[in-house]
Amino acid sequence: MNCKKLFVCYLLLQVCCSLLFAQKNFVVKANEIKATIQPTMWGVFFEDINLGADGGIYAELVKNRSFEFKKPMMGWRVLGLTKTEGDFQVLNRQIANTANPRYMHVTLSNAKRDIGLTNEGFRGMGIKKDLGYDFSFIYRNKTEGIKVHIEIVSSKGTLIGKTVIETTNTGNEWKKITTSLNATETDLKSHLNIWFEGNGNIDLDMVSLFPQDTWKQRPGGMRADMVQLLADMKPGFIRFPGGCIVEGYDLSERYQWKNTIGPIEERQLIINRWNTEIANRPTLDYFQTFGLGFFEYFQLAEDIGAEPLPILNCGMACQFNSSELVPIEGLNPYVKDALDLIEFANADSSTFWGKVRASLGHPAPFHLKMLGIGNENWGPQYVERLQIFTKEIKSKYPDMKLVYSSGTDADGERFNYLNTTLRKMNADIIDEHYYRRPEWFLANAKRYDNYPKDGSKVFGGEYAAQSDHTVSVNNKNTWLTALSEAAFMTGLERNADVVSMASYAPLFAHVDGWQWTPDLIWVNNLQSYGTPDYYVQKLFSTNKGSKVVPITLNNDAVTGQDSLYATAAIDEVENELIIKMVNASVKQQSHIISLEGIKSNAIKGKMIVLKSDHLYSMNSFEHPNNIAPQESEIEIKGKKIALNLSPFSLSVFRIKIK
Ligand code: AHR
């Protein structure tokens, strides 16, 4: 095509666009309540995937601290020249300590800080200048005078922190010793050296290094920057712990909450099923130590004002893997785990599990109101097991809301079977998952418009637009993925009488240890940043409102006409009208919103915009706010807002109504 023809085409396109985007009048009826938005509406889903817990939010810096990984020395190396083969031995106590059988047995003959151990951390250890670090281990020693020298060494080989521990004779007893040290430099990938001095034997276990700036300064706690990003979202709930890790590759590797509470050295680790799950991203050093266990989970939910939503295994292992099933007659322990968890969360200390919770430092209940049975399970075998769980749980706890899975996909035979069957069972909440292309999200803003409004509610438990395809390692968190999710989410909010909850997935990913993309928040050993998808979630959650009101164009909901999507809600606490609009077109769009049913004569309001001219823009450690919300004032004249919607943008308007 020659230049002249091209120019004519361009002009025609412009004409079409101007016709297409002729000024429109949107109408909001602020006094016409359509639905109640549940306080739980926007939440987060935490799974230990992508080094989300171990190597991520759980701030432990020592990898394989108890030598319990499949390869006992994974993460460790012996330093210096040992005098005899076998000066460092990993011994196994077996039945004397089934939860934590292995430990390191060190033989020293006149050692002068010339032999030792080094730990590489999880892709190195992130160390901050001037921050205090708690080093600890448990040890056993029948000799006096063995000294243990602790060093933090930077990636450049510089000594940036040190301390020394003088051990005493403990006989046959294991003793915990903790000391602290200060770091003199910041470094992303340091490591830990432990040098020995003296004679005799020393046994070591639970070798640990924690930063002191954990969330709420809890010793052995969580990375504050990562928790803060969650807290900033003001999530309505936290779904935990999965995800496929609930199911396990087989049932022996399923998640069992009772193994995740109590003294840390008694929490028996298991392999993380993401260890080898994604062929292109094997993570052979990925185990679950459960430092972030069920007590910490409930505490985290309480800290950030989110409802807990635990997911429990339903007697079925992952159906993509072994599909192992517990026979119905063997289901009782699984059901008991569910009943016991409710007792652990809610009962007083006159009960067994209530007393356990109190003994862990939380006598008050955690007010658990919802429980998920199964993750992505399907088929009649799932329904059969669900029925048993439901009968047992509801007969003891009739008010407990149960979340059922609708399988792995949001349509197809498996989904249709479950969706129909679970609704017939009067499911409280049905969990739907959608990992689809951005086009699907844009096309599905109306998905819930025709769902039944009575009966079972929908939980969009896992969703993320895939820039490539599901489980592709090429997926990116682009502005296009985020914008398409925003368009879809207007449909979730508009149908708040159908959809009671939703959460993006997965939540966290470590740049050096991920298996699955895209992810909401990316971290390295020291920093974390929210993706554009994160800011979409945050904007929806922090501008949720409590009642849906209509926003229409020619009396129709705004579900993609001229690439525009919208939802409106009243915030009854703040007495504000909140309008969210997505412009998924390449053009600036200038329209009018007429505000009906508002009492105030406000002439100013607030506008928060998330936008980028480039659909493939992303955030990064270098530019964490490349795409981030920008706030400004808007004018309201005669109860009308003159809209100026930037190309490819999500805009949130807040206007006083009284
Ligand atoms: O979010 C990653 C995985 O996707 C979850 O573990 C699983 O439920 C889904 O298949």
C-alpha cells in the first residue's frame, strides 16, 4: 500500500474513532441499591509457591536449617580442611524424634576456627546495613569450651557481621542458644559461615538466622515489607495454604495443619509440591518448613483485618498428579482435622484445641467463619467426600460457611457437573478459577449477569490474565493483563449479590526462585514491589464500598461498549459514591456522568487513575511505580462529572453524597 492510501486509511480510522467515541451520557442512580458488597469481597490467596513462604515472607535466612531436606547437606558446605573423613556427620535420631530426626554431629580436634560450615541461604541471604540479626541453634555438647564463631559474609567476600558463642557442657540435653549481631553493610546475596574452635564433639540442629525487623518485630516472624504490601490492600480475607499444596502430589505430601503449629523444631517439614511440578522451573531445594504455620496464618489475618479462609484436604491428592484417594471408610481423620481446626480457631480453653491455641499465646478466638473443603478437586469422588465433610461440620457448626471447589476451569464438562451438583447441594460458596488470556477477561465482564442471585455464592478464588498461556514461563505482569482483570472485576462487583469474594493468584514470587507466572507481588531477598495487577487489586479493595448502585449507558450496564467497563457503589461509612471505570481502548474518551439520587452539592471529588500508554509496560525493582495510582481532584458541576478517561486506564472516582 502506498503512502497516500495509508493516509486515507488513517483518516478513515480517525473518523470511525470519533464516531465510535462520540460523547456519551452515563447515569448513576446513587439511591437505587442493587446489591450488598460483602466485606470479604476482595481478598488475597496465599500459597507457598514461588518461594512465597520459605525463602519469602517467612524471614528465616538459613536454608535447610535442620538438615531434613531430602539431601541432608543441601544448602550447606563444609569449610576448611577436616582432619578426618567424617568430622561432620548428619546423624538420624529416628524414633527418638520423628518430626526432626536429623542433626549435625561435629568432631573437633584442636580446631582453631579452621573448620566449619557455610550456608548459602535461599538464593543468598538479604542483609541490611545497621540491622540486628538473631542467630540461634540448638546444641548438645559433653565438653566445655567449644566456641562457635558466626560470620555473615557478603557476596563480595567481605565480613559484614560477626559474633561468637561459647558453648557449655549440656550433657545429653539439647539447649537453645540465641545471640545477635549487627550488619555493617547491605548485600542481596550474603552467606553464613560457622567456624569451630576447641576439642570434642558438638551436635547442632535448627541453625537459624533472622532479621530483627520482622512484621511487628516478632522473633522468628515474617518479612515486614511483604506483609505491609498485603496490609495496604486491606484484604477482606486470606485464603491459605493453597492451592495444590493442600492436595499434595500424593496424600503423604498433603498439607496437614496440625503439623504446622507449636515449637518450630517439632514442625515436621515436607517437600513442597512445586519442587518439581513445573518442568521448566525445577526448584529442587523447595521444602515446607511451616515456620509460617496455621497459628501464624490466623495471627496474620487478624493483624491485617482479614477473615481467615483455610482450605483443607478433602481426602484427595492432586488430580493432575497421583489422583490418590482416601477410601470413604478412611475419611474420618480428614474430617476430624476440619472439626479440630474449627475448635482450634474458635473454641475456648476448656476444649483440647482451644487450650492449644491459648498455650501458643492467643487465648481469644480467631473467629473463623469459613472453611474450604478441597482445592481444585472434581468428579463424583469429590462430591461423595464433600457430602460427608458437610454433614459432619454442619451438624456441629451450622453457621460455618463451607467453600466447595468447582474444579480447575470456569467452564467445560467438569465445571458444569460440579456447578450443577454443588448448587443442588445448597453449597454456601463455590470457588471458580480462571487463568485465561486478557481477551477472556475483557469478554467476561458479563459472566455473572445471568447467574442465579439466590442460593450458592461465587468465590473467584484464583484468577490472573495470562499474557502467554497458563503455566507458560513467559507470562508477564503487563498493564494489559492488569487492565483486563480490572474490566472483569467491574463485573464481579456489579454482581455482588452473586459473587461474594475474589482473589488473584498466585500472590508472591521470588525473582530467583519462582515456578509460576504471572504473580501479584515480586520480591528479591531485600525488596518487593507490586505489579500493575497488584495496584488494580488494591484500588478495587480500598475503594470497595458497601452497596452496588447502577451505572448505565442507555439503560444498560457498562460491560464493554466502546471498550468501557464500569461499576458504582456507595460507601455507607464514608457517605461517598465510588465509580470505577475502565477504558480499554487506545483513545482518550470524554463523556459525562450524571449523578442522580445524591443529596450533597459537592463541587469537588477525588479521582484515582492507574494508566499506561503502553499495554506491555510493567513495574520492576528499578521502577516499582512505573504504573501506580495517581490521585487528583475532579469537578462536579450541576451533578455532572465531565469524564476524561485516558487511553488504557482504570479510573476511580469518589464523591461525597451527603
Ligand atoms: O496458583 C497456582 C495454582 O493454580 C494453584 O496452586 C492451583 O490451585 C491452581 O492450579
